[in-house]
Amino acid sequence: MQDLPTSMRTDMCGTLTAADAGRTVSVCGWVDRRREHGEHLAFIDLRDHTGVIQCVVNSSHDLRSEYVARMTGLVRPRPGETANADLATGEVEIEVTEIEILAEAEPPPFPVNDRIDVDETIRLRHRYVDLRKERLQRNLRTRARVNSAIRAGMEEQGFVEIETPMLIASTPEGARDFVVPSRKEPGSFYALPQSPQLFKQLCMVGGIDRYYQIARCLRDEDLRADRQFEFMQLDAEMSFVSQEDVFTAISHAVANAVEAVTGERPGDFERMTWQEAMERFGSDKPDTRFGMELVELTEVFDGTEARVFQAPCVKGIRMPDGVAALSRNQIDALVETCQRWGAKGLAWMKVVDGENGPALDAGVAKFLSEPESKAVINALEAEPGDMVFLIADTRRVVRHVLGLLRLELGRPPVNEGGLHFLWVVDFPLFETIADNGSPVPAHHPFTMPHVDDMDLLGASGETLLDVRSQAYDLVLNGWELGSGSIRINRSDIQNRIFELLGIGEAERQAKFGFLLDAFRFGAPPHGGFAFGIDRLTALLLGETNIREVIAFPKTQSGADPLTSAPSPIDSAHLEELGIRTLPPAT
Ligand code: ASP
């Protein structure tokens, strides 16, 4: 830990050790705890961000919790039996000769030195008190290390930091924009960037070659544990590259960040195609820290007599030792949960010791023929004591629901199982076909199709869903860290995509005219990536909610209890902006 002497202090509270005994020091901080000691003396634990130090003072001083004070005195060893081995400074104390109260404090809304759960709204309302806690101090300082390691990692590779504007026209990330009304042009609005996407592409046309930015992005989406309205991402774009070059550059920056926090550089990141991820894990962001993979059983039930398994797709998962782990009530609850997730049902069976090796029992076991039972046991490599779960439905439903069930049954806690980085590649170009018959882009409309699937762009309808793209995600322990793609830089391909997406000439010009214009003046082949710094930092710290790594986050409902944002503005201001508000919808 660093000592940061100033004109008011010689040392930090948490850095004093037996080696300092005999020195006269001054420390500054907050009163963490006070204990009376006999009639005349009191022990004050004084706290700064490095830790606490025990100060022995005259008990006549009015020093209460969270008062800010400066203490001067002699560092001395604590008498043998009073030393505290749990505390970095536990072998010493300061025999205080001079106390200066720098600020008095009202009783804090919640204790700083306690691990008790405090209601989140209260924590955020008094975030400045919350920030004094060890956990947030550690998290924010770690986050700063992540940022600087990423910066260094990008700069080592020739990336140039460029700041792109906040007041812009809409970007194509597909979420809802936050908008800012224009005073100069009442009735017109700026959008706040969902990402710097179009500007970074313009940087490539402008010959920047390698751009990066630790960028604030804003998306008006429902908030979750891993999502806030505003978030930070490492945003990057490179010219004259294939996706391999992008992987190399981004992996380097991520590895730098991991090393800065854990002291260890991760090995090479794994690769998996989107198709494989969906079939084996039922997810495009598979948590590869554990097995319990989805096993294909469609062929096993080809022509089956059992009605429950007459479906276009059947897959199963095996829960090792599940028989002992799950009660009948729990199994029933799982069936209901799977139905809520969209499956018609969940077939379950126990694996028991049969006469000739493992056999299926209970649940739907009686509906399976002998060869079907054998085949299921073999395919799932089931052992006595295991539970097996099967879903028969459309391939989409089977993958989705079984993927969620796998997480429910097997996912380790966030801080266990190490860091499993995974590039998921060859994402489909289109996500679905909308009701109007147009495909919906899976990433954004500038994503380059896969080189082997260019011919398929001439197709129509459901076949278009088979078109793969040069889009990729980086996944860490089941969290989507970020995405990127190689971009389209040829107008014939771009026009075809717009045509497929049903974006007409006028809309193209209105939304992306400036980018398309720029491309007419010499656009290099380029591609890029962006990953969430909040998510990466949270995972490196073993936090499940990104709010724990953000200094001033919003609540789940998007409010800021500290500043009361969002709040109404006065009528004169509205007038100036040419805005009239409606009463809230009831
Ligand atoms: N702009 C994309 C995003 O924010 C990332 C990229 O394609 O580079 O998700």
C-alpha cells in the first residue's frame, strides 16, 4: 500500500507496522470505532482507505463515529496480549498527544464498518458513506487498475485514443435511445450514443488505422444485475484486418486487465462457433466452467411410440448424483419452471442400478422402450444416482429451456471455477424474421456476412436465418462481455443488406447517410469490438451485480436516490425547448 504524505499527515492509517515503533506520526481519517478503556482513556480506530489504526486518546475528547480527525503521537507496540493478528496494523497503536477535529459528523445512516445488508436505496442515497466501506474502496480502486491496464494494452499495440461526441444522431445498436432536446431547433433532438459505432468507422475512413476509447454508452433498456442505463466499454476499431487480428488485439488488452487484478495472465481464449454453443450449451454465452452439456437424443426417439418424445428435437442433460440432491417437490418445481420458460414439459428419470448395469426408473421411464432406455443411458453416460432431464420440442425451445435448466442445476457461484474466456464466432447475420417478412439483424446492419455464405444473401424467408456473419462475442463465465464484427465496406453488399432489412433509400439516407457518403470516398476493410468494463471488473472481483463496481449507479428502476434524477424541469426551461409534457399515463 502506498503512503501518501501531505501537509497534514505523515502516514496512512493502514500502513503502520512494528517497524514504525518509536516514530512520531500524524494520520488523518474517520472515526471507525470507539471503545472506552478505564476511566480516562479511550481507543479510537481511525480509518482511511488503507485501513485502520488504533489510537489511544484521553476519553474527555468528543470523538464520535465518522468524525474526521487528525491524530499526532508516538507509534508504540501494543502490549503482547492485546496485539490483533487479524489487523495489518494490529501490532501497534498511536499514543496520541494532539488531536484536531477536522469535521464533526452526524450519526451515519448505516454503519461503515459492518457487513450487514443495508437497503440499496439507502446505500445509494448516501453513496458517499457507502463509498467509505472497504468493499467499494477495493472495487473502485480495482476498476481503476483495470482501466489503466486496458489503456496500456491498447497503446502498446498502436491504438490511438479518440474521443467521440455525446450529442449525436441515433446509432444502430438496436436499443432505445436517450434523447436530448435541442434549444436551437425546438422539436429536434440529439441522441446520446448507444456506442461510438458510426464514429469509429468514420475514423477508419479517416485513416486513423487503430482507434480505441474507454467510452460511455447509454441505452434505454430495462435494468438488470449486469445492465445499467449508462455503462463503460472498451471500444476499438482497426483497419486492414480479419477477425483474427481483432481477437489478438482485444485478448491482449483483456489479459492485461486480468493480470493487473489477479497477478496471473490467462491462457489462450477458447473458441466455439455459435452453432456449437447453442447445441452443446443452449446459449450463445455458454458458462463453460462446468459440464452438464446438452446431449442430442433426437435420433434415439426417431419413430418412438412414446408420445412425449414425438417432437422435432429431443435433448437431455445429466445431473450427477441428482437423485440425492433433489426432492420430489424440487423436481416438480423444476417442471413448472421449464414450462414458464416455454417448454411443454420436462421429462425426468432417475438412474438406478439395474440387473445389467445402469437403468432408468421413475418419472417417464416406463414410456421408454428397452433400446431407447439403453441409448439414453449411453448417450448421457449416466451412472446410478444421477438424474436425467429430457425436453422434446422445437429445436429452439429445447436449446433455450435446457440451457437455462443446466444453469439452474449446475452453475457455480460467481467467484468459483476460475476465468473461462471464450470467443463465440460465426453468429447468424439475422436473428429472426419479423412479422412483415423482413429479417432482423442480430448485430447491426454493417456486419459483414460470412465469406462462405455470400451466395445465401440471394435467398429469402427462413433460409436467410442460415446466413452466418463475421460477428463474434467474447464470453466470460456465462456473461457476454462484448461483441464486435468485421464491417461491410462494399456498397453492393451493404445495399443488399439494407434491401433485405427493408430499409429503403430514404431511411438509409436519413439514418446512416453520412456513413454511406463517407464510404464513397475510400473505406478500408475494417472491423472492431467493444467490451463492458463494468462486467469485466465485476467478474474479476467476484461481484454478481455491476452496481458494486460503479461509483454512482442507478437503482434497478433507473433512479438516482442521491441526486433525485430523473426530475421535472421548470416550465420556462420546457418552453425554451419547445416541449410540453403530458400528465403521466395512468
Ligand atoms: N458497437 C458494438 C457494441 O457496442 C460493438 C462493435 O461492433 O464494435 O455492441
